[in-house]
Amino acid sequence: MNWLHSPQHVFASSPIVPVMVIDHVEDAIPLAKALSEGGINVFEITLRTEAALAAIRAIADEMPDSMVGAGTVLTPEQYDAVVEAGAKFVISPGAPSVLLQHAANHPVALIPGVSTPTEIMNAMNHGYDHLKFFPAEANGGAKALKAISAPLPQACFCPTGGINPNNIAEYQALSCVKTVGGTWMIPADAIISKDWPRITQLTREAIAIASGN
């Protein structure tokens, strides 16, 4: 793959990747800045709302030094749309071959979602070794990932789904885990009330936990 930003760089950019569901585009910049002030400059904007593409574009334009990406990308057409909007990385909940093949020939890195050895092996056969373990807790958590990854040491993971301050250390203890995805630092009620200082504080606390402080 000849990607502008490697998956390794995305994973190394933050110990936590916030999974952001943005319902209103006007919240995109304040939310991203609140996270940035707290120490996170990597943003996964999920394509679960009508505002998602506009939110990606707004953050890419306003904060060009940030690592803004798109999540919940399901098809090659959605991949193309988020890249056009300014996404620097793309995350999918699964690993369909049509999406793997499409991203391999385009400039923005894809991090596909996997949950079984067969899915991991299929992704690696397509040239992908930086993967999203999803949904992490529902699939057995850190204990399951440890067992699944043991015979597949080439793969690195960003576990996502159910990660919180109480279990993040279990995942970070695994050598195959390079970052985690989470939402606990961006509670929905704080976004609705536009309590950006609260999000900044929660982000600082999350980074401290992730750093072992």
C-alpha cells in the first residue's frame, strides 16, 4: 500500500482514539478542540449521523495538524466520500474483501475490524496487519484477544467496544495492542450541554490512566 499516513502512525499518535458520534456539525470543532486541549489529537468520526461528513471536513479544514479519520465505513463509496472530505485514516467495523481491495489501491489507510482468527488471517492475506478488534468486550475482552493473537504475532490491534478506565490496563498489557478506541471521555450528555471543559478534563484523566499515571 502507498498510503499518505501509515496505520502505524495512526496507532502511535495517541494511546486512545475517541470514537465520536456527532449529530450537529456545529459541535465538531468545539469537541475536537476540547479533546485536543486534553491531550488527544486523533479523532474517529463515525458515519452514523447525517452530520458526519461535514464534521470531518470542518475538522480537517480548521485543524489541519490533527489526525482526523472516519469510522463505521462500510463500502468503497463511503471510503471515497470520507477521503474527499479530508479523512486521514478510515476504520471499518468489519473486513469485507471488496473494501480491503479498494483501500489498498487508494491513498488513505484502512484499519479493518476483526473478531476471529479467520478474519485476521483474511485481512493479513490482503496486506493488512493493523486491525480493529471489535467489539472487544463482547468478544471476550483482553483475555480473548490474548489467545486469538498468540498464533498471529504479525498483527497489531486497536481494541474498541466496551473499553473504559476499569479495563484499559488489561488491554494495554498485551504486546499486540498499540492503542484503544473509547467513548468514556466524550459522554453524550456533555456534548448535548456543550460542556467542553468537562470533556477536556475527562480527556486529561483518560490520558493519565492510559499513561499509567
